[in-house]
Amino acid sequence: MNHNYRAAFTQTDITPDFPVEMIGCYRTDNKPNGSLYPLLAQVLLLEHQRKHYCLIAVDSLGLTVDLSSQLRTLVAKALGSDPENVMLNFSHTHSAPAPLSPLNGEKYFKFMCDKILTCVKDALTSIQPCLVAWAMSEVEMAENRREGCSAIDTRLGALKVFTAARKPIVTLLRVCAHANILMTHSNKLSSDYFGAAREKISACFGCPTMMIQGAAGNIKPIGVDKVNGGSIVDVDRISDIILKAAVKLQFTPKEVTRLIMLEKEMKMYSDVPQPDEARQIAEKAEMDATNWLNECARLRNTGITTQTQNSSIHFLLLNEGCLCGVPDEIFCEISLAAVEQTRYPLLFFNGYTNGCTGYLPHKEEWVKGGYETHDSYLVYYNFHGHVMPYQADTAERLVKNVVEVWNNFK
């Protein structure tokens, strides 16, 4: 056996024990009253020839790219590695603390970072030779929340990591649906259906379950309201659906033959709307857009017609499988396009990776407008750094870059 590849898994509870404000919409009171399913940070640490690669799944709506970069830098320093070798993925639960809130937001971010760093250091002490296995099954747990759209990503992607003696260390599952069932009907901190599914599948498999979020910008759990969410009954129902699909997974442990992490940089462009277009968007959205309209006018007055963001696609290639992602809330059709063009179902293109920024639709939905394309920017433009969604061809450019990297390493 090749002992040059090693792995470890650790996790930690990042539920705060001090007052915070919850993130997510449509609550009358964002002050939490206790917790339901604990918020976790989960660390999968991989090593090859003393070089470390770290995948961290975090129960959070998502940090900004700047805060994510700070966390990645701290983890890389603890590992003696580079930030490029640290990948974050956020569950996008709408029942998590708001890290930018004036109510202990900064304190919570430090609390989260400290807990994760301890977790990473613990992983270093338990790292051991490993085997890995990829598998996939179908899971009917989601539906498209855009009018006239039916596309969903039914792949339940799975990576199982074993000791050299074939004892399971962790099962990683990649799912694709917003974790916002309890958005309206609960004022408790919660990892939503992620927490319930992890508990059930861990008990069934006899090892910890790590979960990451896919391309869920326009995807919600099946059978819940797209605005108000659902109830604890729906959490149990969705987690049962995932469990039923998970037990069908078949794993064949193999020696590790490939382990690569890399980032491919790319520039993202968004156009500043002209006055008439901006007014039309604001009127159609039927919300207070005064600040957004003022920011659009300010940009135009300073000669800025296009805003540019430096972004990157982050890749983890492990044996025959690949997890890759961007910070944006990409629509599921974008991930499916990468699969279609590569004809490779174990290529999982995700959002919520190394941050959480604005919705990123494919071209056909871009032109329709609506909350997940234009309207949300009227509220969150100051967090995303641009007043409009990225240009309509951005999804195609993203897929092209993903396919190019995959083809270079397949």
C-alpha cells in the first residue's frame, strides 16, 4: 500500500454560547432562542509527501470572500501550507449567526476561527495512511424555485475515506438544495436539514458524515414554500430522503493515486445600469431601492460603467473525482452543464465555496430578472461589491474554465 497519502477527519461545534443575531430573511425576530441542530465545522485533512490539503465544511449562510480569505490564511499558517490548499464550503443554512452583525458578529467570527483552528490542529495529530472511494446515487430531494424551470441536480455525490485497515474515517456527501427549511418557522440556531441528515446517516454508517452544498442558487428542498420554508417535520422528511439514497451507495476502497488542489483565477464583470434601466429594475422589484439607485448614480457619475471583481474557481481532485466551486450562488444548470460537457458525473461544481456572494444565473434565466438574478442586489449590493449580477455570459465562461481544468487533469 502507498503510505505517502494520509488523511484525518475532525469536527467541532461552532454554536455560540453568547448573544448573536441570526442571518436569513423573513423572521419577525432575528434574536435566536436556543438551538435545534448544532452548527458544525468539519475538517477533512489530506496529506501527500508532507504537504497538506484541507477541506472545511461550515454550517453558516456563508462568510464574505474577505472573511473567508482570513480564515483560509489562518488555517494555512497552522498547516504550514498555502491558502490555495484550503477550501471552504458553506452549508448555507439560514439559521446561523450573522458574522457582520453589530451584535457580536466580530466576536462570533473569531470564535468560529478559533474552534476551526483547534480542529485542524487535532486533525494533524490523528492523520494516518488512507484509502478512498467515490460513489454516487440519485436523490429526489429538491425542486427548482424559478418559474417555468424544472432542472435539478439529483446526484448524491459521495466520498468515503478509510484507514489502511479499511475502517471508515468519514463519509462525505454532496447535496444540492438550499438549507432554508426553518428560515421562517423557527427562531433557533440550526444547521437545518444538514444536521438531521448527518445524524441519521452517521448512525447508519457507523462513522461521521460530512456534508457540503452544491449548486443550489435556484434550488429548494422539495415540498416547502420557496419564501417561508417549512417546519421541523419537513426537516425530518428531507433528511429521510437523503438517508434512503445514501444507503444505496456502494464503496470500493482504493489507494490514492491523485491529490491536487488548485485555484484558477478569472475576472468577473457586471455592468452598471443606466438610469432608465435602474428605475425599471427597482419598480419591478417593488422594494425600497433608494440606496441602490443612489449607488448606481454614484458609479455612473464617477465614470464607472462596468465593475470588475477578481475571483477564482477552486478545485480538489482526488483520484477519479473532483469537487470544485466558486463563492457565488450558482444555478444548478451551471453545474449540470459542466457534467454534460465533460460527460463525467463525478465532477461536482459547487457554489458557496470560499465565500458566499450574489446569485449567479445561467444566461436563459439572467434575462428574466427576478429575485435570484437582479432584485437581491438591491439589498445586498454592498456585500457583493457590485450593483448588478455578473454579465449574462459569465455562467458559460465559468463552465468553460471548469471543463478546461478537468480536461487537463482527467
